[in-house]
Amino acid sequence: MQHGIGPIDYAIIGIYFVFVIGVGVLLKKRMVSSEDFFLAGHRIPSWVTGLAFLSANLGAIEVMGMAANAAQYGIMTAHFYWLGAIPAMVFLAIFMMPFYYGSKVRSVPEYLKMRFNEPTRALNAISFAVMTVLMSGINLYAMALVFQLLLGWDMTASIFVSAAVVLAYTALGGLTSSIYNEVLQFFLIVFGLLPVSIIGLIQFDGWNGLVSKFKDPGFAHLWLQAGTAANPMGVDWIGLVSGLGFVLSFGYWCTDFLVIQRALAAEDLPAAQRTPLIAAFPKVLFPLLTVFPGLLALVIIPGLGSNSTTLRWDMALPLMLMKYYPTGMLGIGLTAMLASFMSGMAGNVTAFNTVWTYDLYQSYIAKDKTDSHYLWMGRVATAVGILISIGTAYLCMGFPSIMDYMQLIFSFFNAPLFATFLLGMFWKRASPWGAFWGLVLGTLTSAIHFYFTNIGTIHFTSVMAGNFWRSTIAWSVCFVATIAISMLTKPKPESELIGLCWGTTLNPEPVVLSWYKNPKVLGVIVLILTVICNIYFW
Amino acid sequence: MLDVRKPIGWLFTIYGVVLIGWGMIQPQITQIEGHNIDFNLNLIWGSLMLVFGILMNVLVYTDKTKS
């Protein structure tokens, strides 16, 4: 059974486009100040920001990349969730959110300005702006790839159509519009992809039946072969825990403004803290939607991973949709993928326009303009960000897999930044120039390491292993350099650090919350669930 | 503020109706290899989406806390 696409599927995709633009138009009336546009006016309930937090990240990487990775590396891919994302999200909620939300910053670079100094902020704002447009191109590229292969659309045409839709709804409704579409998209992903996993589980009589079909039994275990690097991913447990578990995921989830921005839109601090936690619960189960179809594809689709474009790893999930879904349902599945790419891109674009407008334009180019001027600038930045993304989509085409491309970007920008944040938030002595030079040296280390990996001086068994180790090294350099330079330079006086650093906070009256609203209780529950998953798939 | 459950509710209601309609006009039976199970995925999943869509709408219109 292999299905083709029919007119009904086009109709279903068309309905979705009408809806997202409609939401943008409805929200446009509400966008009167720049605060509305960039921070959604701080009035979004936490279940909405929580799902948006989850979905902003649920772009092409997650949906296509994780399935591809699972087909390539087995269930060890689930480490991105059960070792990486969940602990980092809990850490962000409990320990870091009080400083982000409490300091009333509008962006992550702005926090760096308050905690350290202007140059650190400028450095971070520029590198973040570069990173977001590099990332958003991935989504455009992935979308174009799927539509070219499944629908026969022209690559360039589908890049432009997708870009136009994202432009329409983000320029109209700003962050609110992005957040609304992210929530909508979350439910589409669940409904659009779940039948693949259900049908697969029936076909193989459950997990053990599928496992018995693997040629390499290591594909069914998270940790069993992680004692040495001789496992499908080519990384031992030290590399996994330090590179992925610590640096890459904490670096991403705890400092990437793309996701933090969703939490900042929440109505109060407990709601902001709950945002990553509400996201963490579905995230524990997400491997069922993303990793599992990749494992199915490995068994069901012969020749997957070969050089032909239709059978490349990235196609694992789309091919499973074609395999299992009749027309109609296929339209829903494709809409879900399309929606995830668009929201992943919109997330990058809204984060980009905020950092550009607040941290670069307002700070260095045009100070003291009217609020409506910055609102206008935000819309312009949206359009420019999307135009640049079209360019980076073509850049992305040159890489073998989107996952490798993304982790490479992260190892450059997020890995050292996490060391800066860790020291900034938890060590009062970390000085402004220590942070600045630590960040510069960490990023440089990544670049040098990448150069030597590329010319073959340093060798890794898989691209992913290289990314993990590069991140660990860049983080360590930034960490050590920041400490060393801080000891030699003048720290900020403690009076300027109130609310920005551990041990300086004027603790507000503790609010008594019922257990299901208490971030600490929620954090512990989700960690226990994660440990159970690790043990079950050991 | 536009209640986010409203667009979700309506989109899923429409999708549910479309899938059920398509499942009836053109029944496509999914058979699972090695199993004696066959079903009309559009009908089953369309019904689930419809129920979810209606549920979201019910939540919107019964919510007394909305401003």
C-alpha cells in the first residue's frame, strides 16, 4: 500500500493556510504598542505559552530530523529528549526563570547588558540574530524538500509560497500570532502523526515485535552500548552526558531566546516558570511521534538512507505517511508537517525581530524614537528576516543532513553562551569583561575546532560525535576563561546585581500555590517520568 | 483577546467533517500486514478530530472567566 496525493489533500492544506492568515488578521487589531507585538502584552495564560514553548522548537528539525536520526542511529536519538531536553527545561524553570522574568528584560541579550555590559549584549545580539536566520532557513528548505518530492512542486516556488505565508501572519500579529499558530500546530502534529505510530505498533504487535526486526540490536537501547563509542551514534556515555545532556541541551533550552521569549509572554512569574514545565510533560512522550516513526521506517522502507533523493534519511517520516495514510488523512499528515515547519520558522523570525529591534536598532542605531516607530521597525525586521531565511534555505541545501547542520550552529553559539549564563546567574564575582572575553574565546574555540575537524586533523566516528565534543570543549574554554578573566578584572557592585544573580535577589513573599501549579512539584514529577523512560528503554 | 481555543476548535471541526465526508464518499480500507484487521482510517480519525474540535468549542462557549 503506497498512496499518492489527491485533490482532497490539497484542499486540506488550503484550509490551513486560510486559518493561519485569518488568525493573523484577527489579531492585527490588538497590536497597538510594540509591547503587544514583541511580548504579546504579558497576558498569555501558561498552558498556551507552555505549548508554544514546545512548538516553537517543533520545527523541521524535530519532525523530520528526529525521525531521520532514529532511522540512522536508533533509539539513542531519544537521548535528545530524555537526557537532553527534559532536565534542561526543568533547570530553566526552577533556577533561571526567576532571573529572566524577574529582571523584566525583553530579551536574552538585554539580560546580558544588565548583568554584564553593553559589549557582551551586542556580541550576543549579533550572534543570535545570525543564528536565528541560519536556523529559520532549515525550515524553508525542509518544507521545499517535502513538497518537491511528494507534490512535485518546484523547489524555489515552494520556498517562496511558504515564506509568504509566514510573512503574512507574523507581520500582522507579531508574537501573539506566532504563539497562537504554534498552539494550533501542536495539536495538528499530535493528530497528524499519531496514527503512524499506532498503526506501526499494531503491525509489529508492540515494541518488542519491532525490536526483533532490527538488524543491530543496539538500535533498541539507550544506554546498553554506551559504555564505549562502539554504538550506532559513535559516542560513549561521557560524550553523551557532557555534550548532549549538559552543554548542548542546557545551552539551547536555557539561553535560546526563541524559546525563552514564549515564557516571557506569560502573565506572572509562576506562570513563566510553569511554561517550560507544561512543555516538558508532552515532550517526554514526543519520541513516540518523532523517533518511533523513524524506527518503523528503518524496518518497513527498504533502501532508506541510500543516496537517491527520495530515500535520504530526512525522508523517513514523509515516506511513512505515504505508506500508511489514505488520501484525506495524508492531507492532515502533510498539513501537520507543513505547520511545524512554518511555526519553527515563525518562532525564529519573531525572536529575530525582537532582538534586532530592541537590542540592536533601538540600542545602537535609533534611540528615543516613538513606540509606533519601533512597532513599524518590528514589522520591517520580520520581512527582512524572512528574506534572509530564503537565502539560508539555499545554504542549507548544501549540507548532508539538517540535523548535522543545526547541531553545528548550536555548538558555535549556544554552547559557550551557556557557560556565560551559568556564571552570570550563579556567581556574583563574574565580571563584565570576564563574560565578554570568555564568550569570544569560547566561540573562537568552536570555530578552530570545526576547522580542524573539517580538514581532518581531528577525527570523529560520526558528525554528531564531533558536534557533542566541540560543544563540550567550547563550553569549558568559555567557563574557564570567564572565571580567570573575572578574577583579574573588576566585578559589578552588588547593588547593581539585585534580581539578576543568585544570592542578591530580594525574595518576594513566597506565594502559596496548589501542588499542580507549583513549579518544583511539577519539575520533580516530570523528572521521575524521564527516569522511568530511561530505565524502560535501557 | 481572541481565545486560542476558538481557531483550534473550528479548524478541527472542519477537518473532522471533511475526513468523515471523504471517508464515506470514497472509502479506502487500510489493511495491516499479517493481521486480520482492516479499517477506514479517514472515518475513525475524522470522528476523533471532530469530537476534539467540538470539545474545544464547548470549552470556549462555557468558559465564564473569559473577558
